[in-house]
Amino acid sequence: MDVIATSRQLLESGAVQAVIGFEAGTRGIPRPAFIRRAEGAGALVFDANCTQNLGTYLTRPEVRTLGRVAVTATPDTLRAILQLMAERQLKEEDVLALAVDATGEALELPTAQAVEEHLAMVAQVLPDRDREALERLGRMTREERWAFWQGEFARCVKCYACRNSCPMCYCGHCTMDCNRPQWVAEPSHALGNLEYHMVRAMHLAGRCVACGACGRACPVGIPVHLLTFHGEESVHRQFGQRAGASSRLDYALSTFRPDDKETFIR
Amino acid sequence: MADTHFLPQASLDTLFAALTRDGRRILAPVDRDGRTELNPVEHADEVASGCLQTVLSAKEAAFPKVERLLSYTLAPGAVALQDAEPQARPTVLFGLRPCEASGFRALDAVFNWDTRDSFFNARMTALAVIGMSCTRRDEACFCTSVGGGPGATAGSDILLTPVDGGFLAEVLTDKGRAMAALAPEAFRPDPGLEKKVVEVPVAFDPAALTVRLKDLFDNGIWAEQSLRCLGCGACAFVCPTCVCFDLVEEADAKGGRRLRTWDSCGGARFTQHASGHNPRSTQAQRWRQRIYHKFSYYPERYGMLGCVGCGKCTRACPVDMNLQEHLLAAAQA
Amino acid sequence: MSEPNLYLPHLMRIAKITEEAPAVRTFRLEFLDQAAADAFAFRTGQFGLYSAFGEGESTFCIASSPTRKGYIECTFREVGRVTAALADKEVGDVVGFRGPYGNVFPIEEWQGKNLVFIAGGIALPPLRSVIWNCLDLRDRFKDITIVYGARSVADLVYKEELKAWADRPDVNLVVTVDPGGETPDWTGKVGFVPPVLEHLAPSPADTIALVCGPPIMIKLTLPVLARLGFPPEGIFTTLENRMKCGLGKCGRCNTGSSYVCKDGPVYTLEQLNHLPAEY
């Protein structure tokens, strides 16, 4: 059954109280949709343009109160679901992931294990554009890289579209909200922008599921996702794990294993 | 009384050079990496051609994202205050769309209501606008539904409309006449040019919406519309009329400064008290505030709408909170 | 050159600090600049933004009466970044003050009327300004009744002034603490403010009621006043909302179309009945 028929059935049977998916938006670009009644399922779409990571909605109070939800999930969203479970933000019984295969068939993945097995068959590959951008950044000298990011951050207006579209930025009281102490300068001047993006990149290292939602969300086109992608690649190289691979993943930066590389000790 | 001229494309550089010689900075739409930004230019060929709008609005010229309001030095038992001089560089906004040009009026309504904001006023005094009529639109535009139009003159000191070989130039204000006088050779007599702009059909009646909103405050539509809203500030920050701000202190033991920064009513902490109590604790309440501020409170307090129908919010929103669509749905709720 | 900087505060020296209750202090502030002191005037009900330089500004009502010249007072509880910094200050330290902002209690319209003040806890400060204003013009008003309650004896603010009001024959003062908040030597009432008020049963005839308190107290007091026959246009209160500019510009403090910093903080119940409760 396709996404529409599956969703209709899930809502009619009461197995879920809402389906979080996509509907057609302005200029034909899909946008998140919340279907609460079976009759509304006909609005659902699912294609390659459905890129917003719906996992970002799963920790919001307004969505939790809806009840058990089904989510039409790209591999990015599935990874987000597993990572949220690993971080104890989501329980298996609260969410039903709906993966959609190439023919448009919806696959119900009701358990973490089902999601993990499904993801194991999908290679996690960085989009070419991003891989090339990371390689370009890697070839730069430190000074060039610093200048590049200073130029990008100059456009930042601290709208937090990046943070708010990220499934892993779910903290009810974000570091940026804290004024005792004022960890990060709030205004969108050079220092405030730099501090924010650096802190966010650090907070996401080992947790980012590499969906790129943050970079896409930025209204002024700063490729912030490259920062967190780089952090993720770095964690993978040093600790051998990727966020979103399993619902029982330890946080790389606070877990000690005797066989951790100690290349920083010289 | 209309004061119209023909401004040849080839004379734009003459005009730019004259403005620059006069000590003015020119900000114009510039193509960069697939985006249209509002950046300083010196020559006409730097100006983006065929762009619809810039991503960020031009409000930054009068209401910057960070502005120092005062500073102080600290010593034991003593504080020395330093007033901040408003930083107002003479600036010309070139190529501003009529929707955006009309937005300064909404900023002025807040900054000068009852008490006068010296920082905004100093910048506005030093600002002049050469607007550009629209020959294209997209699905997000709805200027004609909020009292504007693709060729509307409100807010422009000179309004240009593309014609063969150049522009029909309407010189509208004293500031416009002063700019034209800097390059009189560029402003040729008008041979009877026709002002052709794109058609933007009216989608709704804002006065009817303002009336309807009075009954919708407790309606469930705001919770429904805001389910996908991320609560970020993208819409507020790209908007030409959004003016909510924060006052931020930055200091060390020796001194500090007080800054004004952009803020957004969509943020969860915008109205939160120090006690933790938050009068607008749900996104539904915050989304409703956005709509009501622009379409209910602005008309009530200032006699004008707080929206110019430019569509920047819709284009910037990561989850497509299409304002026109939401307003139409509210009008029918 | 240009217009004055709206955001520039006056410099004030802390002349006196009173520890009112746990984490609650009153500052008496004097202008550093004598010309500013001479030019300054305010009316009861108005508020200001007080700076702890280095940390920011916080909003408190002006708790002293406009009839007392040469200083202003504010009472605040330590609850966040700015109030914590203020709480650390000592007599002689310099803070900032911007104001007066907001609307006023229309006390000139209350001449010849009885006044009933009902306050709870840390919400006595705004009414304290009105009380002293009216007491300083005592013969303009008829009966003055004050009902004030706090969680416990220690939480009562303005303890010395409560004694002064109790000692006056031209003031009827009723002080109460919540059940369990009394001390062995407590001689005042024990009970929540709403039932104490209902028992007192002041007459609504020719009487203005002023109510300030925590939301739960207001919520339970208003029905009592309604039962006693007080009309909504004769009941006054003050609202508090998060503020930054105090000038009606930053867009933060509105409840519906009403900015608490400009159209308030003083509201009648009649006005509040026509506004959404975004406070």
C-alpha cells in the first residue's frame, strides 16, 4: 500500500493519532504536514523533494500531546529516530516509522530493530555537493578556512532556523537561552555568530545524523551543515561510530573505552 | 504632481558616480552564489538583473541587526556613561521593490510613536530610496492585497520602471529631486513613456480580515496552522516591517555597552518572565501574535497594516509557512 | 544635533537598602545629577527600568510616593540575572534608572471616595506608592482600608510601614498570613487574602478597590469583589509582563492590542475584561 492508503488505515484503526508527513506546498515544494483524520491522508506526498527532517517534530510538546504518531521517513529521519531513542527522548511505542521504497510502497517499521535493519540496507552517502565542499575546505589552509567561515558568518542573523530545524536540537533550555552565565554572546555580531555556530557544532559532534536540514533552513545560505558533517566524520574516524546507526548508541564524547585512540597524547 | 523622466540604462553609471561623489553609499541587489543580497555597489553592472527580491529586507539600513545604544566605563563605586552617536552614513537604496519601500512607514510608526527613536531617525534622514517597479512576481507576492502594488510609489524618493533602453523615472520627493539634481544629464525628458508593471491580482480584503480577526482570537485555527512552525526567527528577520527588538548588555569588569538587536515573537522565550511564567508558552499563541500584530494591532494602534505583502517570510521559511495562504484560511475560518 | 537618546538611563546612587523579606530588598535611590533630580516628576502607578551596569535592566514599579521628593524607591525580589546583580549592591553603589513610564492611578478622580487596597506578597510595592500618596493627601479621601497578606510572617514586606499604618486611626489595616505561616507571637489574621476580604466585607458604595497580587490571589479575589458588589470599572490592578524598552517599541509586553508599558500597567477590571489574558 502506498503512503496515503497506509496512513488512512493507521488513522482509521486508531493505531496512531496523527501521521506526520509531507504535503504539496508553495511552488510545488513539499512541506511538513500533520494529518489527524483519515480523510486528510489524501494530501500526503513523498518524493525526492521531501527533505525537511521530520524527526525535529517528535520532541515538541505540541506533537507529543497528539499521541502515538506515524512519520513518513527518509533515511535521514530514520537515523534521527534512532538517535533520539539512543538519547532517551523517544520511546519505541510512541512512533511508527513509515519508510517508502522506490515504488512508493510504504513499509511499516514499528520497532527500533526494524528501523536499524532497514537502514542497514541503505548506504549513508554524503551528497556529492557536500562531499566536494568538505574536500575543498579540507584543502584550504587554516587561515583560508577561517576567512571562509568568517565571511559566511557575517551574513548570519541569529534566526536559529538551523537549530530549530535540527532533530537533535531539542533542549527545552538551549545554551543560547542561558543568561546565567551568558555562555554565548547573543547579538549577531562577529563574535556572537562565531560562538553560536562553534558551540552548536560541538554540541552536535557525535549526534548529527547528517541530514543537512540546518544548511537548507538557513535563509541567507550559510552552509552550516558542513560544520556538523565535518564533526560527524571526525567522530566516525576517531571512535568508529555514526549517530543514528542504532537505538542504543553511547555518546562518543562522554564514553570512555580502553581502546580509544590516544593520538592526542604525544 | 508627477515629475517624470526617461533614465537611459547607459546613464545609470553616471547617476551612481554622482551619488558616490556626493558621499553616498549605494546598496543594491547583487547576485552572489545563487542568492540575491543587498550589498554595496559602485557600478550599474554590479546590480543583479532579473532578480525578484533580495532575501533580507533593506530595513537593516535604518534598523541594523546589532546597534550600540550606549556604553559605559566602570570603576569602584562609579559609572561613567557614554551616549552613542547614531551611525548614519548617507545611503541610497537602489532597486528596492515597492513593497519594501513602503515598509519603512511601518517601522517609523513604531519608532516614532509617542517618543522618537534617535537612532532610527538619524538613519532614515540619511537614507534615500530609488525604487524599482516589478515586472515579475511569484506565488509568495501579495502586495496588492495589503494596499500596495508592483508600481506603487509610497516610500520611494525616485521610482524607476523598466522600459525599452532604460527606465521611466518618477521623481517623487525632495530627496528624489536632490538626487536627480546631482546628475541632471541622466534624467532626460519623458517622451510619453508607458508605465508597465506585472499584474498582481488582489487575493483578499485586509479590512475584512482585520474585522474577522476580532472573533478568531480563541479559534483553534492558530494551533493547526502552527503545527509545522519551527519557532525560529527567519520570517521576522527577513520581514521589512518586523521591528521587535531586544536590549542586550555586554560588559566586563572595566566597562560595557548596551546593544539593540533584532528579536522575534516566534521564539519560545520572547515573553517569558524571570519567574518562568510565559504568557505565550505555545507556538500557537506565538503564531497568533504574529498575525494579530500585523493585521489587527497595527491597524488599531497606527492606522496601517504591519505587512507589505512582499512574501519574503514565505520564501525564507524552512517549512513554507505561506503567509498569504494562512491569512486566506483565517479569513474563511 | 539630534533627538535625545531614549535608552540612556539616569545615574542613581543607592542611598538606603532595606531587607524586606528573604530575597526581597528595597532600594532608595538618589539622582547623581541635581538638575535631573530637580526636573524629575512622576505619578503613582508608573514604573521604571533599573540598570545593573554590566548585567542589564529590570522593570520595577516606583514604590515610593510622588509626594516624597528627592528620591525614588523600588522593591524587588532576586529572581534572575539582573536582580541577582542588584541584590549584590551596597549603599553608595551606582545603578541606572529610566523612567517614569506607563500610565497612572487616577487618584484625582477618587476624591471623596473610600479606598480599599488588597495586596499579596511581593505585589504590595505598586500599591504602597498609592497608599502613601493618598495618606499624604489624607483629607481628600474617606475611609482607607488595607488588606495585605503573605505566605508567612517573614514574607511580609514593608514591616515597619505596616506598623505605622496599623498605628494610624485614619487607616483600617488588616494583615494576614497563610495558614501555617504564622509565628507563635503573631497577632494578625491567619487565612488567605480572598476569604479574609470576604469576611471583612467592605461596602462597594462610593469605594474604589485596588488589587495587586500573584495570579492565583487575583483570580480568587475578583469573584469576592464581584459578590460584594464592586463594579468592574471601580476595581484597579496592575499587570506585569516581560519588558525591555518600556516605550512601546520592542513589541514584547502586549496583552492583545494593549502594551502593558504604555496602556498599562494600571488597568481597571472593565478594561481587562475586554483584553485577552496574555499576562
